Amino acid sequence: MKKVLISICLFLGFTTASNAQAAPAKTKPAKVAKMTKAKTATTADAKTTTTKPAAGPLKKDGTPDKRFKANKEAKPAAGPLKKDGTPDMRYKANKDAAKPKS
């Protein structure tokens, strides 16, 4: 009797474990809206928004791919820099430059 109970428990355990590893049902991804305008990158100024064409490769949705150096915007530091070239956040000038403009 003991062997029968153990075999039933093992059978149920393996059945549940195999069902738990089943792949979830795949759903169709939402369609990406195609851009009707020219592919451009936007940059925000203090008062106005200007558009400029992307200098490097674009992603499928038309936005600039930030993995490439040509698409990254260099922001000059307003104050002193550390030895590695990053802004020193101990100074107010660098803190103000890092705040998002609203």
C-alpha cells in the first residue's frame, strides 16, 4: 500500500511540474503606428521645441537609436568637472543644469 501511495504522489507531482512549465499563450503585439512625417529627432529648448534630422541610424519606429554616438546629445557642464570628465554635483551650477526644465 505504501508503494502505491508513493507512486501516485510521484505521478501527480511530475504531472503538476510539467504543466507549470508550459509556455504561455502568445498574443499578437500591438502594431506600431507608422510615422507620416519625415524621421526627425526633437530637442527641447528653454522656450520652444525645434526639430532636427537624426544624424545616425534610426530604430524601427523612427526615433534615433541612442546606442550610437552620432545620436547622443553632448551636454556641456555649467560648472567644474571631476577628473573623469563628469560634472561635479557638489556645485550649484551643475545641480541647476541637471534639473529638468519645466
